[in-house]
Amino acid sequence: MGVEAIIAFGGNLGDVKNTFISARKILTGSDSVSLLACSRLYRSPPMGPADQPDYLNAVIAIDTSFCALPLLHLMQKIEAQHGRIRKRRWGERSLDLDLIAYDDMHMQSAELTLPHPGVGERVFVLQPLCDIRPEWQHPAGRSAQQLLQDLQASGIDLLKQGEIW
């Protein structure tokens, strides 16, 4: 169809698991996107302000014919459909969709940086990414698995072994 894109899901407000399921269904509901792989769900403490609930996190890989920016815009529309309101940086949210990688594209613009600039430092992205693409290569020349080992994977608890959403 097109290229492989990796998308991280996060959220800590409402029924997050069902929000993830709904967002994934909308995202993969067109002829332009098909689901390739889906990680398990993980719980992690908030990266930002500590006065908010823990997050659920997951990662999917898709095959898409969308170009990177139209895919980002679709993801932002899906966030809005699920009640995403940007109140404060790294604050609570019903749904956060991050475009982690788009094939092996390197891009930096006001709207989008690829691969996502924080991927190598975020256990809550790397752990689910390793479920589906442990060999994914960061531009620094390290695989997702190597990056995760570097961070020692502290702070994430698997919700249920093998839980599928």
C-alpha cells in the first residue's frame, strides 16, 4: 500500500482503553491505512505534572498511503473527536497520538519532527514499541531494544500479560 508508520497512544482521562480502541478503529477505517501490529497496554506515571492520573500507553504500526503531514492531521482530528483539550504542557488528556516514525524519513518542521524527538528517552514509548518492532532503528544508530535497555525500563507495569486492545 505505502509506508510503515509507528504511532504511540497515550491517555489518562476517562475510559482510556476504549478510547484507544475507538481511535484505532477510526484510524484504520479507511482504505489508506491498515493495521500491521499492536502492542500490549502499559501503565506509566505522568511525565509532566504529578497531580494527574497514571497513563495508559501503547504503540501500533500501520501501513499507509497517507503522506506524513496528512497522517498527522488525521491523528489530530481523531484526538479532537475523543475530547482532547490542550490545557497545560504534558498535562492530562483523553487521547494523545504521536507519530513516532514514518518509514525511515527524517524531517524537521514547525509542525512535525521525524522520528519523534523524545522517542529515545521515553520508556512508555520504547517498551510497547519493543513489543512490535524491537529492531526499529533510531537515527542515533541504536535499536528500540537497545534504547530500552539503556533506560532500564523502570516505571512501567504491564497491565495484563498478553492483553489485547
